[in-house]
Amino acid sequence: DPVADGFGATTSHRRQTEMFIANGAIAAGDWVMFDTTKTGADRVLNVIEAVGGGTGTGLVVGVSTQAAAAGERVKVVVAGYAEGASVANAVAAAGIALVVDATAAGQAVAIAAGDLAPACGVSLEAAAGNLADVWVYKQF
């Protein structure tokens, strides 16, 4: 039976998605960020694989639900449950706050003491194969 609206993790306010335009290759499960190489409102319409400096980035939007090439529309979980997000295997348990830093483009890691960016989500399980189910924190 299909899950009725409002009664499943992906059918109510337990998950919110938005459409963006990919400004580069994005894989399903990648964390994405606003593309500030654009100008005006296009900076918050276009997204790229998230990457930050050593202290993280505050530009993270959420987790892509699909692969996309440059110029294609891409659906992104901006708040709530995201299955199979790109998360470093070092995240070995549920309940670990996540941030995107310079480790790998599109991948979240455990937040560290020196990170200045806010957590973009929390792990719901230990990562395996650099993937984990997560809860995405609403950033905007």
C-alpha cells in the first residue's frame, strides 16, 4: 500500500523539498550549496556540490534526491529526512552533528570544535559506504 499523505517520513512536514538548477554535476545524495559565482537572485536558484574550507560552509542548502548535470533541475531535501546522504564513514553512530568542510565535495563529516559554520544536519545511523540516512536542518 502506498503511504497516505501526512503519514510517512517523506510525505509531510517531516521532509521538505525544493527545486533548484544544478550548476555542475551533482550525484544523488550529495550535499549541495548555493552557487555564489552567480549574481543577484540566481545565487539562491543555482546549486553546486557543497564544499567548505577547513571551518565548514554556511551556504549548505540540503541533500540532492537525484543526480543532475549542469543546467538540469535538481530536487533537494532542504529540511527533514534524507535517505542515503553522502556522509564520511568516520561518522560511526546516530546523533552526530554534521558539517560540510574541505574533506570531500558533496560530503558531510562530523562537526569539529574548530568549525565555524553551523551544523547542516545530524546522522540517524552510522555511515557505511560513505552513505547514511540523515536529518537535514532547515538553513533558511
